Amino acid sequence: MSFWVYILRCSDGSYYTGHTDDLERRIAQHQSGTIAGYTHDRRPVELVFSETFPDRIDALEREHQIKDWSRKKKEALIRGDWKAVSDAARSRPRVSTSLDPGSNRTEAEVAQPLLRTNGIMTDTSPLPPVIVLVRPQLGENIGKAARAMLNFGLTEMRLVSPRDGWPNPDAGPAAAGADFILDKAQVYETLADAVADCAHVYATTVRKRGVTKPVVTPEEAAQEIHAAQGRCAYVFGPERSGLETEDVALARKILTVPINPEFGSLNLAQAVILCAYEWSKQANLAQPTVTELGEPAPQEELEGMILQLNTLLEKVGYFFPPDRAPATKLTLRNLLTKPGWNHLEVRTLRGVLSHLNRPRER
């Protein structure tokens, strides 16, 4: 499967950068205005650059790289002027003057990529929720949380006073390819600072900890987030003790799951994946490829296979005693008709039976 990073030139002269696994369909959606967002009111749009990648992660990283480029550097890339691109890369970093939605954004907006829908970039409102890890203890768990996030389309992580500081060398290997989430993770001293721009904050905890607040499940929280106005955040506590009462008090609601009362401790990444999965169910993420199993073989082919097998078994005296032969043949028929063999499978098995009847000399 291939993935494309592309640049569109909009009618107002600005540029839009995105990625997709179906370039032709994606560009048609931009041109027709079926996607609400940046390009909708800037049509007509024109595809001026595309680049192919074998892996989605590589495409995502390239997309984020290009979005942060200046207008001049983007135009050099569009022209194929690699010397100008190289010269721009060596020049002093500066704020882009481009109107590309990946440039001239606030820090919070830059860290929040757009929602992936069926493998393509789709501008949506509201933005996907952020994942806030409060006083996480192990870098490995932070990396695993990043991996869990990317599995289900979430890419913005915020860290509150990580115990071992940040960056943490143990996080990268555990992220298993979700390193760009770690690279863009923002660090805050307090939870209040981390969620200052969020209108909907969900504190994940098994216990209410003496705080009276509405309690929701991950499914209910996901439904609210998809309908919400303003930024939303899932907040997770440190591995050993979870969120403190003061942390929960900052949230609007408590998020919890039905769990074994005798063993209610979840691994940090497990807790993250529960919430991310429920959110993703309404995000239309790409589903695994469905493999066609083939149509069932017609009854005539099955009858031929059964007759062939019965003939071979009669030759070797399998149906003994003779009075049990009808019952044994009926059992074999039920066995062979139950799986719903397709045409190729029937032919393959008949080839095996033919070979057993006339073995080749080696």
C-alpha cells in the first residue's frame, strides 16, 4: 500500500499540505468541496506537488516537515529546485509567511494534526482530544502510551512533571514508530497549565476520591467529545498511584470503566488505549483490508470430491464392517460439506486425492 504527501495551491495563493492513501479521490474531494475545512472556501484548488511513501508513519513525518517550511521553501520544492530547498534548510529557521494551515498556527494547533479518516487527511471540528500524562514515572510507559495513541489516530501528548525529566531515552524504543508524538510532546509544570486551553477535561480514575463530579464511561466520553465545542483532554495519573484528589478536582468529569473490584489497576498504556479506541470508533479510521474468501463451490464440485474420496477409501478397505458403510459415508459427507469450500479449495483437495491414488516416484 502506498501513501502520498501532497501540496495544493488554493485560489487565494495559499498552500495546503496533507497526506492520503488515495491521492486521486482525495484531490477530487478537495476540488468538489465535500470536505469542510481550509480548502473548502478557497476553491478552486490545484495539485502542485505529491510524493509517495510505502509507510504511513513516513508520510506523516514528511507532511509535518513540509507544513513547517516557509512559503519560499515550499515553492522551491514544487519547482523541483533542490538546490533552493537545500539552501533554505541551511538558512536560519524563521516563521513561515505562508498561509498553509500547517504554518502560522499557535503552538497548540501545530502540535495537533488533523484527523485521519480512512487513511486520508480530513479537516474537522472539533479537534481530536489531547492525552495528558500527569507525573508519569517510566519513560517506557510514556512510549507505550504514544504507540497506543497513534494506533487509534490521536497524536497530541502533554506531559506534566515527568519524574525522570524529558526527553527520556527509554520512551523512543517503546513507542515502536510513534516517535514523532514524543518529539512534539509538550511539558508543563502543573496539570492546570496543561489543560488551560481545554474546555472539556476527563480525569481517568477507578475511584472518585471524594470528589463529587459526573461519572462517564470511555464510550460516553467519546460521544461527548465528538459533539463538543472547544478542546478536550483525557487526563491519566502516574502508574503507581493514579491521579490525586487535587488533579481530579480540575476535571469537568470523571471517566471510569467497569472493572474487577479486586484488581482495578490498569497499565498506563492500557488506560490510554481504552479511551483512544472508543474515540476512534466515531472517527472512521481505516479498517484492516478484508480478504475475499471466494464463493462456495457448486454442489456438483463437492459431489465429485466426495465420490473421489469414497472411491479411494473403498479401494483400501476403509468402509468396514460393510453394514456401517452408509453411516460412515454420511459422516464424511457432513464433514466435507460443513466448511463451505470454495472452487479453488475443492480443486486443490481433489489434486491431493489424485496424487495419493497415483503417487509419483521420486
